[in-house]
Amino acid sequence: MIEPARILVAVGGGIAAYKVPELVRALVGQGHTVRCVLTDAATQFVSPLVLQTLTGEAVRRGLLDVSEEGEIDHIRLADQSDLVIVAPATADLMARMAHGLANDLVSAVLLATRAPILMAPAMNVNMWNHPATQRNLELLRERGVLQVGPESGELACGWEGLGRMAAPPSIVSAADRALSSGSLSGQCVLVTAGGTTEPIDPVRGITNRSSGKMGFALAAEAARRGAEVVLVAGSTSLPTPEAVRRVDVGTALEMRAAVLQELEGATVIIKAAAVADFRPREAADRKLKKETLVESDVMSLELVRNPDILEEICQIKGERIVVGFAAESHDVIPAARRKIERKGCDLLVANDVSRSDAGFSTDLNAVHLITPDGAVEDVSLRHKAEVASQILDRIEKIRGEREA
Ligand code: PMT
């Protein structure tokens, strides 16, 4: 059960604003005190009177309105909120948030609040994919702004693709998660992320396309839920998420050593890294000269097997919850079922890496959560931060079942 909270819903001027009354109604139904602030444009899409009636609270629109400011000024509105939901977060509103503008009530409140902000973006697919919007999104995420959606599908503008605002029940679930941070406090979560690089010589190596985004999203979300987080990171250019202790490694052997070193205190281990199964038998200490090595335009490398870190830790895991990943390109579910049986982990997150919109390097992912009994739960295409959140929900469920 989520404790009743004070939620401020900041409504942006987009067609998706028509869904806000349903959102507000669900939040009020959960016992929350809900207040709404609207941009001028939002009032064209949703009636302030409807929101005022559903919330039982005065709706605010103007920053410079003497009577509105007199009742409760915008700074108090920002201060007296436990969570701010921005729905719909239009491209314009996201840009204003990202750049710290405060030229109307909604943007001023968003700049002044110290409460967590959860945004539900909604816009045309081309506006969403525009580099300016994506850069603003990155800035907002770096600052800890939470996100739900957008979803993919038919858009009000007639286009098809990502841009539809998350459905009100999904926004309510995301708000629940935002308000229940601390659910992993007392837990120590060890996450591996990124690819390993197996050196051939000082300038060359064997690596893979893992960007680290999936593992970093898991580390960030676990930290937000109050866990102590250790992130063992292979090759990646991502910044360290807030409140996360990071250990950088290069090779699979280094990753194994770091994982075993950190294992002692860990209660949950999530192996999102893409670890090389093989490494060159020997790495040359000088750059190999192609003229002296290559005969008939063919060069052979002798590879030896790397230890399977996941399998190894599953053998000694004790009470720890161990989550593995599987990158599969065909027969995803049967292959993943065989993998969970072979490796012995408590949950396997299977990616279909033949998709171009999910898996390696993308911002989005679509996965199947597979348990040792072979049951499958699908997580459809969404941002990796949201996939991470669903994986952690599942881990919390496993923990709850064990405790019960
Ligand atoms: O980093 P991103 O760009 O965001 O992409 C995310 C991802 C696609 C890399 C990630 O979601 C993913 O699928 N990671 C696992 C990739 C992989 O190596 O899969 P695998 O099927 O080869 O390995 C299965 C599991 O065993 C993995 O948990 C892996 O970490 C582990 N393993 C594999 C080999 C090895 N020698 N030791 C291991 O521990």
C-alpha cells in the first residue's frame, strides 16, 4: 500500500491532456491529495473545471494572477508536493524543463520543486525522435527526472510510432514506484554492465556492441529504490549514476575478479554485461605488424574459453537472488529456457537481439522475464529505465515470496 501523498499534476498543452481527468481520478481514488496546474495551451485540451471537480482543489493556471497567487503562491505549491507528474510532457515543456525556463506557472513550479518529477512524454513521433528532444531527454534523465512512456502505436496526428502518452494506469504505477522509493533499502545490489574487451595486442581487442545502457539503468533504479549499488562496468562511455559505486574493468577475467571480490556483501546480483566467451590465448605486448603476421591475407587467432561468471556465482549464491541476461537472435524463449536451466539463476532476462529497435546499444528494450519453472512474462518495447524498473519489481516479488 502506498501512503497518501500530495501529488501535483502539471498538465502540458497536447492532445493527450484529454486523458488527464482519468489519471487524476485514479490518483484521488488511491487517497492522494491531487492539485493541478495547467499551461495556457493545456486549457484548450482539458477543462480546468473538470480537474477542479475531480480533485476538489483549486486549479492554477496563471503565474501573475493576483487572486490565484494570493490563495497559494507558486513556491508553496512546489514545496507542498511529494511528487510532481508532468502529463502530457510535450516537446516544448520538456525543452523548457531541460533549460530551466520559468516563464509560466507550470515551468516555474517545475524549476522550484524539490520533489521527484515523473514525466509522461507525448508528441508526434518525429518531434520525439528529433535530436533536440532526445538531448533534452538526456539532460532531464541525468538530473534524475523519472519517465513513463511514451508508448508506440497510432498517434492522434495520424502518424504511427513512439509518442503516445502512457496510459493512466501505467502512470499511476510509475507514481507508486516513485513514491515507494526505499523498497530496496538494506539490500546490496551488484550489477554488471557493458561489454568486455579481450586484448589481441596493445591497440586491438575483441569486444561487442553492448553500450552498458541496460545495466546502468538497472543500477540507477536500484539506487533510487534505496539499495547500496556496486556497478562493475566493462566498456562504456556512460556517466556513473548517482549514489552508485562503480568498478571499471576491461576483460572477462577482470570482471570475474571484481564480481567475486564484491560478492560477499551482495544480496542481489544482476548480470547484464555482455561477457566475451573466448579470449586470445595470448595478448601481444607490442602492436602486431601485419606485414610479418599475415600470410595469404589470412591471419589466425587462437582463442581460449573464458570462465562463465554467471554459472560460477550461481553455484555459490546461497540466499542471494541472481539474475542473468540472455542475448538470443533466434528461438529466443526455448534458448533462454535452456540457458536458465544450465546456469541455475533465479530469473533470466531474454533479449531478442535480432531486433533493430531493442537490445544492444538502443535506448529501448523489449524482454522476456523467464523463471526457473519456464514461465514467461513479456515486457514490451519501452525505455531501458522502465524495463529496469520492471525487472526490479520482479526481483522484489521474488524476495517477498521468499520472505513469506
Ligand atoms: O548494454 P546495452 O547496449 O544496453 O545492451 C544490453 C544487452 C543486450 C547487452 C543486455 O541486455 C544483455 O542481453 N546482456 C547479456 C548479453 C550476453 O552476454 O548474453 P549471453 O547469452 O552470452 O550470456 C548469458 C549470461 O551469462 C549473461 O548474464 C552474461 O552476463 C553471462 N555470462 C556470459 C558469458 C560469460 N563468460 N560469463 C557470464 O557471466
